[in-house]
Amino acid sequence: MKYVISDIHGCYAEFLALLREIHFSDSDELYVLGDFLDRGPDPVRLTHDLMARPNVFPLLGNHEYMALSVLRRLSVEITADNVDDYLTPEDLLSYSYWMKDGGDVTIRQYLRLDAEQREAFLEYLEECELYADLTIGGRRFVLVHAGLNDYEKHGENLEEYGPQDLLFTRPDYERKYFRDLQTTLISGHTPVQAIRYDHSTDIYRSHDNIDIDCGCCFGGALAAYCMDADKVTYVLSETRR
């Protein structure tokens, strides 16, 4: 079976519970639609778990993107020769934005790693793809972190989309983004509570769009969508149990 999870945000206990609920095995595949870092209690421990699973395929989220922009710069040794001008105002601004968006827990845990572990951690983030394009049972699934932006300009050529289009956008879920009736766009990034009028934590479906960010780190739920069976499994946030 092929599953999709998004926006785990360091909620490692809920992630493990969800894998138990779906009976995830070595014969299954899991696509993580980014934002496994930040906010929750265990982002680095969660990332190490993902790194150890060859059948888990991470996509880049805006939080991984922000983390990389900061951590790569901070990983360079500061010396007498570069101390005055190595960190630019842009670097400090990126750091500030990341901290305000929940990056503090990630950087604290990252700094406890040794040099080899830090490099492996950063290399894993750098290997994350921007999107996945799958065909399962005759249906096409396009997986991205946040959605598609600027549809009129790019059309359906996914290779023309960049990080700003796929990681930071707030898509129009009431719009069909693909002409092919067999194509479904699956994304996260926007918690479903911000879309649904009833503020439910169920995934949101409309016009061949599926939003699976159920706001676990905000007290909602973590969802696993099975693309083979069109089935959703939920685990409530620990704060609601």
C-alpha cells in the first residue's frame, strides 16, 4: 500500500501510533509531504526515524526549506577572518523568521548532534524532492507540500514550478488544477481547520484536491491517506487524548 502523511511537525508519538494503526510494513511506501520539522516536541528524533526507513520518501516543506537556509550557514566555522561579515543581515532575518515559525525546538535538538550527525541530517533535507507524480490503479496523484501556484503561467508542467510555488502557496481548493479527470492533487501546509466551516479535523476534499494537514501540532490529528484504497486513518493529537 502507498500512503501519504503531511505536517507531522515533530509529533513523533502520533507518527508512530499512526504507523501502527495502518500496520505499516516494509512492503508499503510512505510519502511525507514536508513539514516534519519544527513546532512539535521531537523533530530531530522523528527525522532520524524517517532517515532510517528506505520505504519513506520525504518531500520538502517550507519548514525544511527555512531550516536549510539557516543551518547550512551556521554549520560553517566562524573564524577571525570571517567573523565580521560572514552572517549577513539576510541570514539574520532568515533566522528570525524561522524562530518565529517554530524553528527553536529543531535548532536546539540539532545543536546536540555531533558533526557527522549534523551533516547527515542536512544532506537528508537537501535530498527531499519538491513533488512526486504517481500513478496508482489507473489514477494519477500529484503530491506537493502546499499546493500549486500560478496555474495560468505554468500550465501542468510540474518541472516549471519552484519552491515558492510549491512550498508557501495557499491554493484555491475549490478549483480544479488538472484537466485530466483522473488526476488528484494532494497537499498539506494549510490546516484543514482553516478551510472547513465546521472546523473539523477530517481531511478536506474538493475539485480533485485533498488537503491532509489535520493540524496535529495544534491539537488536531495526524492523517494517513491510502492512495490504493482511497481510505483515511487518523490519530488524534496527544493533547486530545
